[in-house]
Amino acid sequence: VVGSLYTAVRTYTKEDASVIICPPVYYPFYDAILNTGRKLVTCDLDNHEGHYTLDLEKFEKAIAENKVEMFILCTPHNPVCRVWTEAELAGMLDICKRHNVLVLADEIHQDFAYSEEHPFVSTALVEGGKYKDILIILHAASKTFNLAGLETSIVIVPDPERMRALKRRMACAGQEGRVNALGYKACEIAYTRCDEWLSQALEVIYENH
């Protein structure tokens, strides 16, 4: 996912473009912005005795004042353990759509949402897919199934022209079509034959928590 994160930032923004993140957040988000010559913009989450929320008014102000072009969203949010509600996601995405901000959504922790009353909702499904035209979605089996060493991730690009742009960028870097064969097979097996293993892993994590 980190490799895909860098590739997406390079593909969809130019150098010196403003990219916003919401700390505290996974540290490679910072690196993917700063190491590619983009301008880092932050909108810190509010901490209410360990429960984190995003102030949408503050978020929109930061976007407008800095002419932000991309928002790197972590959903569920690492490391604050927030499974954003559909209403919260709709608030973020609506602001981004109104300000022409592309959303790069890292959804790698989606398998660790525990509450049936408060399930994970993919950004692609928010309000019936209303915001798909501004989304690039990143996912991988690496967190859920401990496969990070196989360096395989999934990039979902609903817009065909953006998909072509991503493939061109990957081709220029000699990456197009070069999926790690072992990682590809591991993902296939994980997603089709490992439901029982995942259920047991989630139970162990919950007990440890």
C-alpha cells in the first residue's frame, strides 16, 4: 500500500501541490507528501478523552486556505482506532467534492471493524456511491493476513481516465503488470479460503485488547 500511495500522489498531483492529512495518522502519509515535493497540510483530529473526531469546519477552512488538491484519508483510521460512520465520511467527501479535492482512501484496516451496529463502510459505497468520481481506494491483504512481506496491494480507480493515468505512471517506472506472483496467489487464497482463520485471529485480537 505504501508503494501505491507514493505512485498515486505522483500520478494525480504535481510538485508543490497541497495535500492534506489528519494527524495523528500513519507516518508514511507524511513521507509520501514530503518525499515527492508536495506541500504538507494538516488538520488534526480532535481528541475527546480518547475518542477522535474531525472538525469539518476546520477541515474545510484548511482546504480552502491552502488550495488543497488531494486528501489522504485513513479509514478506519490508524492509529486512533476510529471506524468512521457513513455520515462522517459523507461530510468529509462532500467538502472534498465541492472544492475539487481528489480523495486517496487507505482502507487497509477494514477487516478489523468489530461492531455490528457500527460497521465499516467503504468510501465507494457512501450515499450509494455518490462520491466515486473523486476516489482512489487502496487496500491489501497485508494487515489482515500478515502478508506485508509479499508487497502486493490493490488499487481501485473508478474513473477510467484516472486508471489510464495510473497505468502510464506505473509503466514509466517499469512496474506495469509486475505483480508479485507469490503475493497475488497469497491474496487469492486469503480472500477465498481463510474465513475461519480470520475469525479466530479477530477473536484473539479482541481478547488481547
